Amino acid sequence: MTLPDLLQWLGTARKTGLVTLSQGTITKKIFIETGLVTGSVSNDPAEFIGQFLLSYGRITEEQLRDALAKKERSQDYLGSHLVRMGAISELDLTRLLALKTEESIYSLFAWDSANFVYEDCTPEESPFPVALRIDDILLKGARRFDEMSHIRAVISSSAIVPRRTQNPVPPEILSSPNLKRLADAVDGSRSVAAIALHTHTSEFLASKFLYEAVRAGLVEIAAPAAQVTRKVSPDLIQAAERLYQAGDYEAVLTLCENLEMEGDAELRGMVRKCEEKFVEHAYENSLSPERVPVLSRPPTEMLAERLSPEEYFLISRIDGVWDIRSIVAVSPLREVEALHVIGRLMKRGLISLKAQRTAV
């Protein structure tokens, strides 16, 4: 079934249940009640509610870190902690949860293929329920797909590096916290992917802003950053298996970076096991959650380094105060990715670790 056919069937049949869609390592779940979409979850950290609220400027990274720390000690929703903290009102949170659910589903229209499973069940009740008509989602999703094709004609990939022109930023951008944050992130060094990470914004919304900025003459495209993907080969699989058996899980992850392994279920399974082992070993040894990363050089000197979007984001959050647990918590990266990048920055001598911060 195509995605529109699947959604149309759920709405027309007034289904109540759960749809799970997966592509590669990303899994999304859509909750349906009598044909209405009542919520969604994803294992992509960029789609977590905390990251979504950050992207809209409704909470700060400090508030997210504090709320996540409270959540570790209870079973309440993250949103419930944020409301109790006074970081956001219940009404605003419910409205933004509806927007997040829409954005998560719209992003599915960019998937060429995926596996899905539907099961009849009663979805778990949320303290902040939403109710979205599937017909409305389909209409907006089709518009989004068409819009993305126009954007891709100008912003051809997330590796593109935009830079500001001499034209002044108009007042309507300066008066909007969201748009101003995106404009400020365009520094001639960050790629589209890095801008999206830095602002906790989806790549679609970051690309849309840059597309409009290019058309308005505010931004021009610099040379694209290198983006290399590799194919799976028998020799590579054998090398990964040897490293896995030797217990060098980090080496397996490094070897399999930027690897197209969509059709190799065995290799994907090995990588998932390596990720679990790597996180466990990292926390037990060199990357204890309480350790505090510090920059080895001033941030301005770091710009001369060739940094990936992920390295760029994490370096910008290292202030000598936040510990590894806090930085990973507010990162839009998966836990294993954040730890892997921190380890890589240490090996490059760009950061070091000091003892855990002292409570005041």
C-alpha cells in the first residue's frame, strides 16, 4: 500500500489501533482512534517532544535538561514535568503536540518505501490528547511533497553550505524568534544539516527557510560539503565481524558510518548490537556520564577544523559546565551517536574531560 492509501484506509474504516512504520533504523508509531490521529512517537531523537519545543523556542536547553532529570525519577510524561515547572502552559503544549504529530507524519511522504504493521488495540491515553482528521493530513502532506520538490531544486541536499549576502535581514525575520535563530545559524561554515541540528529544527523546515532566503537574496549557496556513502561489500562485512568478535565495537561503528546497508539485515543487526555494547562500555569507562567535557582550544579556532554537523553541534554545547549526561540529553542525536562523536572529538584532541562538576 502507498502511504496515502494506508492513511485513507485507517480513516475511512474508522480504525482504532496502532500503526508502526520502519525504514532502516527509524521507527515511527501513529496512534489512531475511530479514524482520527491522536498522537505519534518516533525513535528519532530529532522528533522527540523536547527537541520540537526547542525548535519553536518554547523551552530552553536548560529547562529540557532539568525536565529530563525529573523524568528519570518518575514515570510521568516529559510534558507533564515541563508544565509543572512553568516552562510551558498545558494549552500551548497540546497545540504543539498536534503540530509535532503532523510534522512526523508529513516526513513519511519523503520515504520511498517502508515496512508497516497495523494492530487493532486501544492506544495508551495521553494527558495531552490530540485529534487530527486524516483527510486534512493527506491534503497537507501532498502539498508538502510538492513544496519539497521545489525546495530541492535550490537546496539540493543537506550537505549544501549557505552563506549570508550583504543584503540586510528584513524586520519580519528579526521579529520572529524562530526565523531569527535560523538566520543567525547561517555563518558560511554550517551545512544545512548542521543548521538543522544547531537550531533543533527539522531539515525540511531549515531547507524551506533557506529556500525562501535564497529567493529573497539574503542567502547564497557556497560549495557543498563532502557527502560520501559507501556500499556494503563482502570484505567489509568480514572486517566488521572480526572487529565485533574482538570486542572493538567503536571500530565497527566507525567502519559502518555512511554505509548503505538497507538491504543487509544481518549487518544491521550486528551494528545494533555494537551500538548497545558501545554505549555500555563508554559509560563504564572513558565517557562516564558525570564527566565534564572542555574545549582544548577557543571556539573561534575550532571553525578552522573540518567538522561534521554532529561534531559542530556538540562542540557548540561544550561550556565546561555541562556534563556528558546533560549534553547527550539535549542533543537531537541518538545516544550512541552523541557518545561516538564525543569520543571522536577526544581522539582528535579537540576536547578533554575533567572530573564531575561539584554540586553547589
